Amino acid sequence: MSQADLSIQAHSIQAQVARSEATDVMTAPAFSVPAKKMAMWLFIIADTATFAGCLVAYGFIRNGTPDWPRPFHSITNVALMTFILLTSSLTMLIGVRAAQRGDKAGAFRWTMLTAVAGILFAALHIREWMGLIGEGATLFHNPWGTPLFGSAFFSITGLHLLHVTGGVIALIAVAIRYNGGRYKADDLEITGLYWHFVDMVWMFVVPMVYLLNLAH
Amino acid sequence: MATAEDHKSSGMGKDLVVYLCILALAAIQFVIAYQSISASQMFVRMLIVAIVEAALALLFFMHLKDNRGLLWFFVIFTGFVLLAMQYGWTDSFRLIDGVPWAK
């Protein structure tokens, strides 16, 4: 083989390697995260922006309204709701770890317990709403001053409650399918990510919407 | 030598510690709510505690500490969006103070 042929062959191999590396960059999982999990992370990032938008808008109107009401007299209900939601994150973690160990019954039990905690949280939330509605506060009316309070409170907590409700449905559906063998431990982990996100949002909603509006 | 079971049980122990820390931080937020301080001071203190809580949940419950690339991806994207939303605050203060051009 002549020197020229060898050179051409070397160039060809180099070009093949370069093409292969380029293909890897385009097709390899981003940050070594499987596609399903990455989709959930992208949803979480987008939803973080949604909640941040709501909370910043709320901060804007609360700061810009001189007679902003402070209607909450007791923190018992919201403290209980916070405890339940935070604890449900722990039960979710236990469920996912059980699934990763191959303990199907344990994973199913802990995930369903998480869903029950979610239902309890939603029930307490609705009780809180009913109390305020009973006092005359609605989405467009507020007996203590600016109607913006009702709009901000019900829309932010409502959006969060919607996420909790969706999460409970997802947890039950995924747990049943996991128990039936259609889903794997990874599917449970991905649903768990969503549940922790819902929990994380609550960490900001409580101080901004409830505690800053506590009557002294 | 540590077995896989040991790792799983220590992981569970770590989860429990993180859970208790988050619970304690949430309790601190409730304590701050009863302090005799201005609303802006209260807001800043509660926000700092909430950020620490969220960081713990992200790093340990959602396992972002194990994936630096994804962690930076999350921090940069959400950080940018959050910062971009802050442009309206001056107008919010104008509304309440009414100076110099609100009247």
C-alpha cells in the first residue's frame, strides 16, 4: 500500500470517529438522565417558573396595596397541612427505596400511604377554603378590604391544590400499575420527583400566602 | 466491607435526617411569623429559610446532588427566569409610596 493510500485511509478513519462522536453528542441521554426522567425534570423546571410567576405577581400586588388584609388568626390548620405534606415526601422516599430493593408489597404500601397523605392534605385545604368562603372571601370579593386578596389567595393555593390532586391520581395509578407488573421502580421514582416538587412549592406558599398574612 | 443493604439503610437514615431538618426549618418559619419585626424583615427571613428548605429537598430528596450537570442545568434555567421576573418591583413600590409620579 502506498503512502498516499495510507494517508487517505487514516483520514477516512478520523472522519468516521468524528462522525461517531457527533452522533453520540446528539443522541446520548442529556446529563446521563433517562428520557422519561428528563421529561419530568423539564416539566418541573417549567412548573417552577409558573409558580414563581404567580408568587412574584402576588408579591407585587401585596407590596403595592396599602390596606392588605391579614385574615389568618390561627396557624394550626396550615401547620398540620405542612406536617402532612412534608411527611408524605418521606413516605414517598421509603416507597421508592422499597421498589429499588425489589420489595413490591412495601413499595405499593408506602406509595399508597403517600397518596392518602395527599388526600388528607387536600381535605384540610378545602376545609381552610370553606372557612374563608364562610367569612365572605371569594375569588372576586374580600370582606376585609381589597378584592385582590381573594384573587391572589384562591388562585395560588388553588393551583397548588390542583397539583396535589393530580399528584394523588398519578401516585395511585402508578402504584397500581407497578403492583401489577406494568411499571418499574424507575416509574415510581419519576412520580416521586413530581411529589417532592409539589412539597417544595408548598415551602414557599406557606410563608408568602399564609404566614405573612397572619393577624397579630 | 459495606454491603448494598448497608448503603440502603444508611441512605434511609440520611433521608430521615434531611426530613427532620426540613421539618425544623418549617417550624422556624412559623416562629418568625410571630416575631415583632417589620413585614419586609419577616419576608426576607422566611424567604431565606424557604430557599434552604427547597435546596435540601432538591439535593437529597430529588437526588440532584448526585448529578452535577442536571443540578447546574436546573439552577441556571430557573435562576435566570426568577431573576428576569424581578423587574417590576420598582413599580410596586411606586404604587404604595406614590412618589414621585403616581399622583
